[in-house]
Amino acid sequence: MSTYEGALNLIGRLLIVALFLPAGLSKMAGFEGALGYFASLGIPAPVFALVATIVIEVVGGIALLVGFQTRVVATIMAIFTLVAAVTGHAFWAAPADAAFITQLLFFKNIAVMGGLLVLASAGAGSFSVDGRKEAK
């Protein structure tokens, strides 16, 4: 992989992390509010779901940031993002006044899944823990 490709891969990872890491940290800081939101969505076992979400967003975000086990982490996060899209952005069930924004958020998640799947297929690139392992 060229330096150019490695740099673009790193920038892509940073941009994906910019979505997940702050979201996980804000859920951690506002745990009770996030728990109320999860419960309002009708998610079964909302405490477990929230803790799992925080772990995926924070630990997965950090792993992507440094490029550790990127293919596996990106695949897990793509599946997580699909579940989040269907659960949290069900535009087909949203009230008419919220359907447009909910649909945008749903398809934003679908696009993020696309980026994660590309990352899962390409790997972390040269500027990463994975890249350093491959170079040795």
C-alpha cells in the first residue's frame, strides 16, 4: 500500500471514529438519559443493550482509531450499525413530522455501514497497528 493510500485509509478511519467514539462517550456520561431513550424504543434488556452499545462504540472506535484488528472490528461495527439503523431510525414507523429526518439518519447509517465494509475488506492500511504487524 502506498503512503497516499495509507494516509487516505487513516483519514477515513478517523472520520468513522468521529461518529462512534463521541456517541459512546456521551452515552456513558449521560447513562440514565440514554437508558431512558433505549427503553422508549422498546429495546429488550435496555441496560444490557446500552452497555453493549457503549462498549462497541468506545472500544470499537478506539480499535479503529489505532487500526487494531480492523477487519474484524469493522465487520462487527457494520452489523451493529445495521441493528442501530433498524432499531433507532425506523422511518417507516415514525410519525409523519419525523419521518424525513429519521429516514436521513437511517440512510446515514447505511452509508456508514458501506464505509465499514470497505474498511473490513481493505484493512487498516500502513498507518496502523495492523499495518505495522504486516510490515514485519
